[in-house]
Amino acid sequence: MPEDLAALDELQQQYKAAVEEWIATIREEEALASVDHSVAAIDKWENAGFVEEAARNRVKTAKKNYEGALREKFFNF
């Protein structure tokens, strides 16, 4: 009988999607660091840093959830 891994697959996909979002926010922040030296550009760049940090936190949460499910599945804790 095949083992049901749908829950693990879902958590893995959530983690991977969060990582892809994080990568995009890092690239956006980096792109904003390469624009003109105006106050408006600096504000956008600074805001991009907050967006990147929020995306990173979502990755950490998704990773924790996925790792926890793997530990439960394979090590029963």
C-alpha cells in the first residue's frame, strides 16, 4: 500500500514557494540599491529591506513546519 505523503509534499511546496518569494525580494532590494541617489529612491530601498525581512521570516516558519513534520514522520518526535 503506497504511503500517503501528501501532507509532507504540501509542506515542502510551501517551503519552496516561500524561498522563491524570498529570492525575488532579495533581487528587488538589490536592484533598488543600484538606482539614483535621491531620498525617494532611498526610501524605496529601505522599504524593500523590510519586505525582504518579512519574506525571510516566512521562509523560516515554512522550514520549521516542514522539518517538524519530517521529524514526526521519521523519528516520532
